[in-house]
Amino acid sequence: MRRRIVYRIGAYICMIQLFLSAAFPCRAAEIGAGAFPVEEGRPTVTSVSISPGTAVVSKNATCAFTASVTGANNYSKEVAWSVSGQSSGNTFIDGNGILNVSSDETASSLVVKAVSRQDSNYSATALVYIQASTYNIQLQASPENGGKVYGSGTVNEGGYVVISASPNEGYTFEGWLLDNNRVSQDARYVVDNIRGDATYVAEFKPIDCRITVNVNDGNAGTATESRTVKYGEGTTLEAFPKEGYQFEGWTENGNTVSRDSRMQVEKVTGDRTFTAVFKKKEAQTYTITAAVSSANGTITPEGKTTVKEGAAVMYTITPKSGYAIRTVYVDGAEVGKTASFNFSNVRGDHTISADFVEAPKQDDPETGKADQTKKDDQKNEPDKKNEKDRTDTDDDPQKKDTLEKEEPDRKDSAKEEEELTGTLAALHISPEEAKRLIAEKKDGDLMEGALKTGDLQMAVHNDFADGRQENFGVFGLESAAGQLLSGEEKLSMLQGDLPVEIDLSIRDMEGKVSQEIKDAFEERKLPGMTIGRHFEITLKETKGEERQNISELAEALKVVIHVPKPLQEQDRKFYILGLHTGKDGSVELAQLLDEDENPETITFSTDRFSPCAIAYIDWEKADEGKQQKEAAQNSKARNAAATVIVVMALIVTVTGIWYIAGRKKR
């Protein structure tokens, strides 16, 4: 009986072992391997680590790294140090883990590696970022009042900056000087690959205006010599007629501009040519007009007589038979019943006329008296005619005609054409035409002209762009001016009265961003997404003396940035995250997709300007993590099943023992 009980217990134990060996084969192997090492006492290295794992080091500086080696059985803690990725032969790491970064190092990052000297299969690496130096780019104008300069500021080493110059009125831009050497003649100049502080001088030159003086006849007179004057200044011209000639006036472009021999020319703004006109002197002549009121007498000489200045003319008045001289008029004034009148030393035009009456009869006094009365009554009509003749004679038709012809010329010369300034002057477009083009939204050519003349300045700073990249990675910035300026402001800018500057900046904020912004990105980004680099986009507009930040545009700009080398990996998907603050103060996160297929660049479109970040997702690692998670879940399920089997085996064993014990008692 006792033997039967033993057999039964042995059978139960065998069954339990079978269950356990089927459920836990791998675990048993692991326990066995750990419990019975193959070679006890052999020195073994199990891991190598480096501190710090990530470091930022300036050029011409050092950084100490420490390697920690773990193992067993009197293992070696020595490691071999190495560094890779450097561009300079003077960048190295010594045997004590001291990294020396050369001043001429151009690499942006390095990899420091520590390898166990006992077992080279164990190693560790650390990532080192080379902190780029910053340099100041300063601008000067020479002379100071010659124009305005734009683009000075602080630039990261190896970066670039766009500088521009705009001459003031009366000056022209000659070029950019660096250390007294001319480096460019373009008003808009790109300084790239910056490796040190520099001061660029915009050289302006006053505009010289040439005043050319001619004479119509070198034998008739002389005039002031031709000369050069500064823009905006004036000068005096003088003409000197020779003997026998007289000065007629100054002409410009065929039009008489002055009758004075000494002429003051005010505010010269361009080359001008004047001609002094001389004329041979001729004796001045005058006209004396003689007439009679009726056919009852004559005046000699009759009609118009030309008389030289200073000469004299004698007039004789002769009545016909039976008539007498009633009176004589000289220049409209009655001089009496003179039979002759002498004009001596003539200095002007004159008129002379005579009235006649019938002579009275001596033998019939009464008849004569009546006839005389009749004649007196009839003389009124001739007097009226004579008065009209005198009026017509006093008027000079030739002078009147000349004045009437010269009147429109004087009006045209008085009404000067409106002077064009700024970009409109360069494009030869009137303000009215420019206003129409702006209203019809056809002002693209006007804006391009403003960029060429400097009335409109545009500058781009992109820390993530190649200096040779077109537009420095920003496209559509020209439209920003059209969106930000009103029609009146555009017209004022095109006339040179309102200088406008648009500045777009994309700055790398690595190591400079606040913890608050970091937390805001981390809280709102998608699960599985990693923030790789923070940067900031700002847009500033300057109108005259007014400067303001622009947070949003009506139309989006397209931006291309280069992915920093430490972030470049295969199977990595990049995104641009923008942290925008709404009008109500709420903060929202905008996620922008990469619009190109180039793994080294990110292309995105944005109409808002705020703190941003380069984010990415590693799809291959995400898949590996998913697989590991599934494997862990499967392992957990297997362990749970094994536990259930063990518990059931124990229950069966206990039940069997209890049963056997009960039978024995009976």
C-alpha cells in the first residue's frame, strides 16, 4: 500500500515536470546559463558610456569627456579616444578625453568616441555641436548726407547678409568699399560666408550739372564761360555785346527765357544749355501819320512818314481856294490855325491832322455870316471822322498782333510741366498714370522699378539657406509690399517721398529659445514627433520713420530651409510647426508639411510669422517600437498562460495527496 502511494506521488511529480518544461523552456535556459557561468574568474567588460553625451563647444576651446567602463573580475577601465567629422587638422582629442576645437574649424558638429581597450566590441559616442561665432556687419555712408544704407547687424559665422544703399537727391551711388577696396558697384550687395567683423562703406558722389553757354554770333558779343555746378546750386550768367551790337536775350531749347543781360539761374538739377543772342544795332525809326479831315485842303507830306530817331520833319498845311485852316491837331491836341508844324528831335510816333472851313465873302457880310454858321454846323461830322482817324492812328496794329501771338507762349511758359521725381522719373511715368495702374492692380512694373531705384528696399536673412540659393530661400516677398501699402502710400513711395523697407528674417534659435516656448511646442505636437530645432520668422515693415512688425499676410510666402546636418537621417519625415497667438490671446499650433522630396531641405508655405520649430518622425524606429510592444504583449500573454498551468498542476497535486491520505486512514 505504501509503495502504491509512492508511485502515485512520483507520477504526479513527473506530470508537473512535463508541464513546467513545456511552459518555461527559454526561462529555464536563461536561469541555467546565469547560474552556471562557463568561465568563472575571467575579466569581462559589459558596457562603456560617455559623459556628457551631448555638448556645445565654441571654436578655439576645449571640452573634457569622461568614459565609464563597467564589467567584472578585475576588468580594464581604459578606453581609446577618437573624434570624427572635423574639417581642421588642428581639431583633436587627447588620451585623457580632452577635446580641442581649432579656431579654423568649419564643421558644425563632431562625434567623440570611446572604445574599451580590453574589448573593442564595447564603445560609446557623444555628439558635439560647434557653436558658430557671431560677427558684426556695420555700414557707413560717405559722405554722410550722400544717402541711406540698410542691412547692418549681427550675423552667424558662415552666414550672409544683404546690404543696400539708396542715394539722396543730388547724389549717385558709386560702390561698396571694404578696407578702402571697392568690392561691388551694385546698390544691393550680398555679403556671404562671413568670417569676421566688417565695416562696409557706401560711396556716394555728388551729381555735377554742366551749364553750357553759347553765343549766336561770336563777332557780336561774348558771354560767361561754360561751367559745372553742384546739384541744386545756382549760378549767374552774363552777356557782353560788342560795339555796334545789342543784346537780345537768353534762349534755352529755342525759347527765350530772359531779356536781361545778367541772368540768375536758380537750383540746377540737370545739364542745361543757354545761348546769348546778339543783334546788330540799327537806327531807331518812328512813324508820323498825317491826314486832313476833308478835301478842302492838303497836308504835306501826307500819310505815314518814317523818321529816324532824333531827326526832324516839317509839315505844311494848305487850304484850297475859298477855304481857310480851321485848326491843326498834333497827337490829338489842338495847336491852332498854323500853316506849318515842325517835328524836331523825334523820339516817338506822332500824328498830325488839319480841319478846313469855307472862307467868308467880304461883299455880303450877312450872307457870309449865314454861310459861316452853316459851315460851322457841318464841321461836326468831319470832326468825328477826324477823331476816329486819330484813334486808329494812335493804335499800333503790329504791336497788338505781336502781343496776341506771344500771349499763349507766355501762358505755356508760365505753366511748367510737373517735375517727376523718384521711381516715376526713372520710368518716365506721370503721377496720374501711376495712380491709374495702382487702382487697376497693374503696378507690378512700378514695384520692380522701385526696387531698382531704391525707393523700395527688400532684405532677407535666412540662417538655414545656402548663400547662393535663389532669393535666399524666400519666394513671393515682392507681393508683401503690395499687400502692406495703400494706394496713396505706393504713389508717395514711387515719387521718392516715402522710402519703404521690407525685412524678412529666419533666425536659428538653438540655445536661445525660452523654456515657455519649448513647453508650448511639446504640449501641442503629435505623439511620436520629435522637436529637432527651434527657429523664428519675423517680418518687419519700415515706412519713412515708422517701423512695425507684421504678424500675418493676406497671401502666403514660400520658404525653403536646409535641414541642419545633425538632423539629417534616412526614413525621417520632417514637419514645420508654427506657434501662433490669436487675437483673443489663445495659442494654437500650425503643422506644415514638407512640400519637396529633397531629404536635405524643407519647403513650406506660411502667411503668419512667429516662433517655429523643425519637427520629425522616424518611421523605421516607430515600426520597431510597435514590434517590440507587440512582442512584449505576446510575452506577457505567454507568462499568464504558464502561470495558469502551474496553478492547475499544484491544485491537481494537492488534491491527489489529500485523496491518498484519506484512503490510508480508511
